[in-house]
Amino acid sequence: MTRTTREQRRAIHRKWRQADQGLPYRSFRRLAASVPAGDGAIALPWCGMWLCIEADGYTHS
């Protein structure tokens, strides 16, 4: 599992609540992948797109 900050976990949980994609939360969280040269950012597949979640929890596509 990719290491995440507390703010990233909050952002992941927020996206999971919006659309869980039929997965339990922990399985959804395991989809997160680290971003090379991303300064701690992670990528998360969500609703047909990839989201980038910065270390401070800022989420963008």
C-alpha cells in the first residue's frame, strides 16, 4: 500500500463517499499509487478518470 498523509486519507475518504465504485473503503484506498517526482502526491482512479491528491489533501484531475 502506498504511504499517505492524514490529509490524503481524508481526501480519499471524501471521494469514496461521493462514489464508492462498489468497493469497501480499504480496497478503494489500496488503489492509490505514488506519483514519480510528485513530492508526495498520489494518483487515484475514480469515476473513469485519475485524480491527483497532493500531500496537503488538495485534489485535482
